[in-house]
Amino acid sequence: MLQLYFWPMACSLASRIALMEAGIEARYHMVHLWTKKVLDDDGDFRAVSPKGAVPVLVLENGERLTESAAVLQYIADLRPELGLAPPPGHPDRYRLQEWLSFIGTELHKGFLFPTFWYKDDAALAKPRERIGQNVAIVAAHLAGREYLVGERFSVADAHLAWALTLLRPAGVDVAQWPDLAGYLARMQARPQVKAAIGIETQLWKTVTA
Ligand SMILES: N[C@@H](CCC(=O)N[C@@H](CS)C(=O)NCC(=O)O)C(=O)O
């Protein structure tokens, strides 16, 4: 069985959404991101992955895969019939990678990560200046579209739904972009997305209580 190392509401939530949308059962291991402890057994998370960052997906053969863009595509390719990623070689596969990269770098590492990790007003001035411009790019792309890539839900939507869910607690109100707000509401209403967010919201409450 696949195993996913995660921290509630962190970027690993996109991988949980992808697994649930794919109907793939997995074992989930919660990691404390600050202490680097695996909470099941008090193990050292850096022994699982020297990066010390989630997501880590343990494959059926025991190999460990990191980086959301790779993990999400791996999950999608386990169930090609569901179209969670366009097939390798299809022109839209590069669009998917383009969006996974933009979300992972510009939205996540460029803004969400420093906002929640460093919490330092001076260091956050530039990221705060840039985030509106980057979110506006996503909003403009979504005008008149249901999904980020092609005509169906893909793992790029799983990644974006996670990032947009965290924008409000990070101080950016997506309501200023109606197309984006509508998209987020649609994504959050998908049964598997809603269930995944529900599970992690509960876990988040337990770890922060
Ligand atoms: N490039 C990685 C970034 C992963 C990442 O930064 N994960 C965060 C949680 S959202 C983390 O585990 N941070 C802990 C740390 O950097 O020490 C990806 O896209 O998966």
C-alpha cells in the first residue's frame, strides 16, 4: 500500500486530495514539521527524507518520492483512465507541468511558505507585493474555464485548491477575483476535496489544541 507523510493543511494536502480523487487507499503518517518527528512512532522524519519536508510518498516498492509536482503526477498516472493528468506526450501534459510548477514556486514557495514559516513582516514585504500579481494570472486563466487544464479535474486543480484554501488565512481574500472565488467554491464542493479538507482541518485542530 502507498504511504503518504503529511502535515495537516500543508502542501501534502494536495497529494491526499489526489489519492482520494483517484480512489487509492494509502497509509497516512503525520509528521511534525518543526520537530521533524513522525508522530506514529516518534521516528526521525529526516531518516525518511533528508529534505525534512512533506509530501513524501512511499511507493509500493519502498522507494520514496518527494516534490508535490512529481508525487501528484505519479498518483495521476496510477489511474490513467480517470484523466487526473493528460497522458505523457500529450500537449496538455506540459500545461499541467507548467501549472504545477507555477503553483509550487510562485504561490507556495514565493508566498505561502514564507508567510506561515517565517512570519517576519520585513521579510514578507516583497512576497506580499508579488502575490496579487501571481494570483491575478491564475484568475485571468480561469475566466470562463471550469478547470486549470483541459476539460476535467486534474492534479493541477488539487494543487491549486490547496493553495487557494490557504490564501485567506495568509491574508489574501480571493473574493476580489470572482472567477477564482467561483472556481475555489466548485473545487471545495467536490466530495473528495471536501472530505480531504475536512480530515485535515480536524487533524489541524487536534495538533494546535
Ligand atoms: N518543493 C517541495 C516543497 C515542500 C515543502 O516546502 N513542504 C513544506 C510544507 S507545505 C514543509 O514540509 N516544510 C518543512 C521544512 O521546509 O522544513 C514541494 O513542492 O513538495
